[in-house]
Amino acid sequence: MPDAAPGTDEVDRIVNTGEGDTTEIIEARGDAYADSKIGYTATPTHGKIERRPDERTGLWHWVVAEAKKVGSKVWQLWQSGTRHEWAVPCPECGEYFVPWSGLLWWPGKGSAEECTPDEAFKHARLTCPCNGCMIEDKWRPWMNARGVPVAPGESISKKGQILGTADTAGFTHYSIWVSGLCSFAVKKSYGFLAKKLLAALIDGDIQPDGIELTILTDMDSTTRHWRFIRNRDFDMAETSGSSYIVARDKGVPVTALPVFLHRRFRHGFVFINTTKGIKEPKDLIGKKIGIKSFLVSAGHWMRGILEHEYGVPHKSIQWFAELDEDIEFTPHKDLNITRLPHNRSVETMLAEGELDAVIHSSIIKPILNKDPRVGRLWPDYKAEEARFFAKTGIFPIMHVMGIKQEIVDKHPWVPINMFQAFQKAKAIAMKRMNNPRIVPLAWYREAWEEQERLLGPDPWEYGLTDRNRHTLETVAGYSYEQGLTQRKWTPDELFVSVFQGRKRGDEFRI
């Protein structure tokens, strides 16, 4: 009997027969032959999306994830092997690089002037990450003919020579990843792949299982919050976190998914009149401060932060609110709130000296217009926000994803399926934003890396994680302290459960 060399295609899509792990069965049968070799191939159904440069070589590689967190069988096999990747030379500068989808370019990519998928098909190029060369699809066969497999720790000379020492200690087999951009199929051109990718981004690649959505977008956030909380015009809506807590306390029949689409530090949104002698937070005690509305999340968070972190009691302030509230509430007797007439603006009143300070949810016009009468309480607000996060671990949650209670009662599976869809959509968004070419800012990548360094790899995490629980407990505590709720609500009371028990397997079983 000759040596055996079986091959298994699309290993990620093999149906488990109930006899055990299919790859283990295949390998056990291969053991019956001397010097047998087994090959597995597949398009990963799930893989780690993060790439990082090797500090030794400058080549970008996939980051290895914990095996238990990787659902794709072929990706697990790749990670436990030599982790080679197919590198090709740029036809213009000659430098070798590993192609991946983030290097695809099309006109206006990531901007307001982004082209259509059909135009992307016509004009797509592959960007050389070494020198920014724009590579046409016609060069793909030439590049593949000179391509070489490269492992972490190795570099490649312009002559295609492998240099350095591969970081393959402890590997059990040879493994290689090849980008679809290197496909030998004529159909899968750069244009074809760019069109598919852009169409997915435009049309929405994620659809919640079993749910048909009608999405309304043509309204500002304050209108959306009002219509959902007051009128329940929508089955689901992104809404103000602080107003939602008050609504729940008042018995409004809504709940929320633990999906947080808007977070923001708010130290940079405390504006002062520069003639009032305000130099530090405690100078705000006894002052007149304007707000959009008392329940708006930006003001709600800053009142709590000013009180707990800087010793400025919220009851020591004369508050002036510009807008009606998302939901009516009765202020505490010690709370001094004046509702402004509709023709008055807190921004104008601040510039003219009628107010001492303003806490706003947006950058106000006097700041945009560089009005010398208006400044920030913290000129270096970014440093103050970083200090606040380092001390508290809080990245303030502004908005939550509200859902009618009747929907949850009638269809308890809907919150789970929607939560899963939001998780998948966030993963796609994070993958896209990881590409420095997606935003037209000179130091965008540096800003992205700084965010990761200061806030961790996923500051936008969903679900009732430990960090999110701490943040939600804090803001619910502020609501109670400020007299907005009758009691302090817990995260488990405020958010519908999306728990499905212990981790479920990713394999299909028959």
C-alpha cells in the first residue's frame, strides 16, 4: 500500500455525524499508513479580524486568538500550525507584503463622496502598504508567480529570499493562509471583490434572524427620543439613557437591550464665560448653568461627575433648561430649575454673560466661531477625561437601545436575535474602522492605537459585562441622587436578558 495523502476540502462545513470530531477521525485513519499526510482547506467561517505588524519585520500578520474563542475549525488548525501567509511583491516598488481586504481601494472610500459598487468594480486597486503604490488587477498573475509563504518573524528581500528566523516553535503542522485577493480565479478580480465588499457595507451585511426591519432615519436624536419615550411610536429605538431610566421609574412600558450605540466623555462639553473668573470646577458653586434639558444624558453624567469627582453639589447650581423633557418629572424641592422660553438659547445667553456656564451635548456655536467670551472649563479636556477613565474605568454610556415591553412579552426571542445582530454588525464596523485608509485624517491610525492603549481593545462592548455594569450602576445612582427616580435601579432590572446559558457550540449536529 503506498503512502496516503488524503485531502479534505471545506473542513469548516463538514457536518458532524455524531462519531466525534471529524478531523480527529480523519487523522486516526491516516495513522494506519506509514508517512501519511493529510491536507485541510476551507474558507474560514469565522476568524480573528485583527491584524498587527511584526515589530521585527514590519510585515502585517493575523493576531492569534485563544483557541476556545475561535469557532472556525480551519482557523484553529491554521493557528496551531506554522501560521504562514502568502506574500507577494509590489510590481512598482518591489517590496513584499501580505494582501488582505483592508488594502483594497476604490474612489472616495470611507468618505461622503464614496463611489457606487459598480464604479468600485471598474476602478478598484490594491494598495501597497509599503509605499502606497496603486496596483491594477492585471499584475495579480505576475505577483503570484513570485509569491512566497512567510511566517511570523521572517522577512523577504526584494529578490524573494526569506530572511530571519520563523516564530514557529511548538507547531504541530504546516499551515498557510492565502488572501482571496491572490485568487487564481479570473472572476475574483480586485474590482469584483471591492464591489462585493462595498455593497455589503452599503446595504447592510447583517440581518437579524427571523425579523424584518423597517428602519426610519430621517429625524434628529432629540425627536427620536421624545417620540419613543413619550409616544412609543417605534417598536425599537436608540434613546437617551438618562431619560430611559426615569421612564422606567415612572412605569412606562418599555425596556432596553444592553446595546450602547453612543458613548462619550463629557468634560470637553462644559463651557464657561471667560469673564466670570471661573478657573476650576469648584468655582461653579452658586453659578447659573445652562443645559439643553435636565434629563439629557450629557448633563446628567456631568452633574454626577462634578459632584462626586470635584465636590460641586448639583443642588448648589441654578439650572436653566432650554428644551422640554423627554418625559415629565417633578424636580426635588431643593433643585433650582428654570425653564427658558422657546426664543432663548443657552449658547447665546452664555456668550452675553447671562449664564456663567453651559453643559451641552454638542460643540456650541461660540466655540466653533472662536468667540473669545466663551471657553472650556478644562482647556486640556482630553487629558482630564483620560485621568477620569484611569481612575474610574467609566466610558460614559449616553444612549441605550429601547424596545417596547409588549414586543418582549409577545416575542421573547426577539431581543436575543437583535442582540446577536448588533454584535455581528459591531464586529464589521470595528474591522472597517481598524483600517487607517477609511478616515481622511493624517494621524487617524495613531488616534486608533491611542484609544486602544487608554481604553482597551473594545471600549464599545455590548452586554452586561463587569465594566458595563459598573458604568450603569453609576449612572443609575446619579439618577437617584438627583431626585429623578424613587429608588436606585439595577442593570438587571433595566435591561432585558439576552443570556442563553453556557456557551453553545458552533457545530451543526444531526
